[in-house]
Amino acid sequence: MPTKFEVYKDAAEKYRFRLRAGNGEIIATGEAYEQHASCLKGIKSVQKNCNSEVEDLTIVGDRISNPKYQLLTDESGKFRFNLKAANGEIIAQSEGYETKEACMNGIEAVKKSCDAEIEDQTITETTNEKATETQPSAKPAAELKVSVAIEAPEKIVFVGKKMPMDYVLAIITGLSTSKGITLKARGQAITTAVDSAEITRRRFLKDLKINKISIGTEQMPPREGETKPRAVSTIEIVLTKG
């Protein structure tokens, strides 16, 4: 799967974007935007400035002008990078890396993604909401096989390396404004996705139902030093209320 920008809504219903690598890892994220158009403009700014030079703040050396990547260490000693536009505004930032080499690899990944496609997940949400609003209310309940929200849940949670309770919170928050939510995970994150669903169902939302579980396999690019693509297991868990 190629690297791509994903547009989504956070728990506060604000627009955000993230750059996701082919292996499912998040390389960089943007800030929260009130307007959808502003979020797309943020992605365009990242694409425009993706080939900027790197200013390493972890060593003594000359400082460079914007636009630029700034490599730094946070309070916990992990390495991070920020991509700054010409006006000095941070338009994308990374998560923490254990080593400087890994952080530099993250920067290189952004540089190779200048033309990455944009997947707008908020368009699906809007379509689902409109479909639910226009659904005939006079149709007998016996004729309704499954609700629109169940066929295409309005919220999607991508499960990665965080703790299960982080995703439990995301599930609860998402279901506060939606009847359905889908957990998506690959590889080792599958266990975390299952744990998150079970913790939410058993401890917090007693009426939560597992409506559907889909498993599959995706071909991933070979790791460094390998020549053949990797087969990675995937799972989608559809959760609904009531």
C-alpha cells in the first residue's frame, strides 16, 4: 500500500491530516483545523515544502531559514521533527523516535511523499450522515435488514502501537456522536484492536455489539535488505450501539 495523506475528524470534530506509510505507521501529523478547506491547504503546504533542508537542533551548528525541518529532542529524550513553512508556522510534526537515525528516516519518508495521494475519510462520513437523514421513516422495521450506519460506520479508528485504553477512549468518544465505529489494524496491532473492543464492551458500554469482523491479508513493501513483499494480516471490527 503506498504512502498517503489521510484527512479525518478528531474527537473534537475538528479536521486533521496525517501522513501514513505503506506499512501503516504514521510518519507525521498536522494541527487541528476548523475548516475542511484549511486542512487540505495544510496538506498542500507540506507537499510544497517537503524537500526543505534539515536543521539539527541537537548539535551546535549554523541555523537555516524557513522553510525547513527542525530535528530536536523532547522532554523524554526522544527525537522528533517539525516541518516549518516559509512563515515559520509548524505544518507537520512527528511522533517520538528512540534514535536520531530513525527520526532522519522519518524526514526522508516525508520527502519521498511529496506527491502522495489524499484519502479524505470525512467525505465518507458526510455521505453516511446524509443517507441516514434521507432514509424513509415509514418503512416497516421488518424490511430493514441492516441500518446505513452499520453498513458503513461513520467513524474509523486506526489501531497502532498505543495502549488499548487509548483506543477505548477513541471508541467511546466516537460512539458519542455515531451509532457505529470500525477498528482497523494490521499485524501485531490486531491483538490491541481485539483487546480494545473487549475492554470497551465489558467495562464501559454494556450495550456495545460486535456487528462484524473481517480478516484479510495485505501485501506490504519489503523491509530494508529484503527483496520480496511481505504478507501482513489485517482485521476490521465493526462495533455498534444498542
